[in-house]
Amino acid sequence: MKLSELPRRTAATVDTVEDLAPNDAIARRLRELGFVRGERVEVMAAGPVSKEPLLVQVGFTRFALRRTEAARVRVSLDDVAAAAGAVA
């Protein structure tokens, strides 16, 4: 699942950041900011116009990301969140 598709206030874990080209500056910057495999991530809020930007928390830090940037981050739902989704 892409980070841009993650429902608000749902915990997930970063799997990977997709590179669109060799030496991709945006993907590299996302990794530098903490979007690395195994890190906990959550979409906290979305902007009022076309739900952009997304307020994303990775670890204990919050960032505003464009949807196109968030779409590069692949995540998997945490076990607790996945179980809650299966029950609902």
C-alpha cells in the first residue's frame, strides 16, 4: 500500500521508498528524513484543498508531504491495525 492511500490515524510500517530514476533526489531525501524500512509511520491530517499536503508522522517527527511524494513510500499495516480492519 502507498503512504498516500493510508487512512488517517492508521499506524503502518515503512517497507521501502521507490526510486523513479537512478540517483533519485526525492527518494534519497525521504530516506534521509527517516522513511526507512521498519520505521512506524502515520498520516495525521490532510489539507483542505484536494487533501494536499499530507501531515505525516514518522517516528516522533512530523512532515508535510505532497501526495506524489507520499505515493513513493510503500507501507504495510501494523498487526493491530490489520486485525482491527479485519474485524470491522
